[in-house]
Amino acid sequence: MDPATIRGKLLAWYRRSRRPLPWRGTRDPYRIWISEVMLQQTRVAAVLPYYERFLARFPDVAALASAPEPELLAAWSGLGYYSRARNLQRAARQIVARGGFPRDYDSIRALPGVGAYTAAAIASIAFGLPRAVLDGNVARVLARLANDHGDIRSGAVRRRLEESARALLDARRPGDFNQALMELGATVCLPRAPRCESCPLNAHCLARQENTAGRLPVSSGRAPAIREERALAVVRGPRGLLLRQRGAGEARLAGFWELPEASELGNPALTRKLGEFRHSIVNRNYAISVWEATLRRAPRGFRWVAERELERLPLSTAARKALRLAILPV
């Protein structure tokens, strides 16, 4: 592979084809940081409705650092992986204490919730530092370019791909190059059914030449997903909606509000089924049915919450999905 040719073709394609995403076209490290953290393990389509709304509420690092945690969690509610929001605030407080956003890779990498990929993305896009990124999209592109059949979950293969990323990086335009490589993986070099005919690098791709692109990259399988069924109850009373707030000692979703499960209510009267949806958390896939129910008094641990308060509460994603079936604006 000729790195200079690949860089030229990839950057030319990126200029023509990149999606007009709201975090592109800025060098503001705060805005880039927020976008990169939101995009961790989350699809672009899911992030788009949150990004500008979050920045309108927390326009700078000082606003984020000083925000009450319930307000922060309410703004993040629905994006999932809520430790990201808490780490954002921890990092914001460190940035305020040091007097500004760090400008070198190691200091960015030291912020809470910032891994090697996120630090390289911020360093290259915001500050023009020559740091190569390696996320799932980039690993897939590089494995196919080299027709690499190694398991990308192994340390040796990971290091090999990191070296390839560094060798290809355009040191003069590292931010654009990193974004171009990620964009190629996200829109053309897809996990299944890659669009090889549209790829600007298809003449250089060894996997295309060997007809192996659809089988790469190789990845050792994760543990099979655990499937569960749950039934959530939407219970309205004279004083509002029945909810429970998860305690600080609960490992998952501490501080978030959620609907009761029918099994927690003893013998409620389930009056009608409102609908159902699927919901995934890590390796658990839930089939959730939502029921309208009646109950005379709130069980221990639950309380009535006025429906007008729902918008400002940090609701769990499952609760939000369920309440939309009940035609409540959350």
C-alpha cells in the first residue's frame, strides 16, 4: 500500500461525501469532547437529538461542572451508559480547576471517562496533534485493507492495527484524516454487505481482491445474549404517576426513576395492554410489555409523581419508552 495515495484518495472522498454532522466544522475541544463521549457505544442517529439540546443546557465546561446531578442525568436520559454523564461532570470539574481544557494527548487521556480512542480523536480534531484513532469502524477498514484474518480481540492483532493506523495517518491533517477513516467505516465499509463498489480505496483493498471482505474482521464471539421478558405497569393515581427512584447503592442506574414491574405491585388490576418493545442492556435483551394498571396505595419504595414533573426527572430509558406508549411527553 502507498500511504500517500491512500491519504489523498480518502481525504478527497471525505470532502465530497461526509455527513453534515453538527460537531463537524468546529475546533472547540469542549464540543468535540461532548460529541465523542456521546458517540461511545452509541449510534450517530441516537446521538443527534441529544447533542445540541445538551449543549444548549450546558454551553461550556463551567456550566457542566456546576450542574446539579439530577439535571445532568435528565439531559442524558435515554442515551444509556449513564456513567458517561457522571464522568463528563467529574472531568469538567477537573478542567475548571486547572483553568482550561488540556491541550496534550496525555492530559486529555487522563480525564475521567476518556480512553485512548477518545483522547486521540479530541487531540487530532481540536488541536491538530498527530494521534491516530482506532475504533471499531477503523479496525474494520484496516483489517480489510490488509486482508488481516487475525482476531481483532487479541492484543497482538490490536497492536498490529494500531501500527497500521499510525503509518497511514496524515500528520498534516490528522483530524480530517481520522474523521475520514471513521466515516468510511460507518457509511461504506459496513460490517455486513460492505459497499465496496463505492469505496475510494477499493483498488488498494486486499480483502476485495481476495473476495473476503464480508468475512472480515475476525472477532471471537461474545457470550450469547440473555433474553428476558418483563412487564412494566403504568399506574396513575390522583397525585400522579407511580415511580421509584433507584438508590445510590444500586449498581446500575443509581438516581434514575423507573416504572414498577407488575410483579412488584402484589396484585394490581392490569386493565389493558398498551404495547410492547425490545430493550437491550449490555448482553441482556428484554422483551418488555407495558400495561395500564390501577392500585389503591403506593407500595413501599414507590411514590406518586406529578406528570408535569416527568420532563425534569432522570428517567430510565425503559421507562421513557414505556411512557411514550402511554402517550406521555417524555
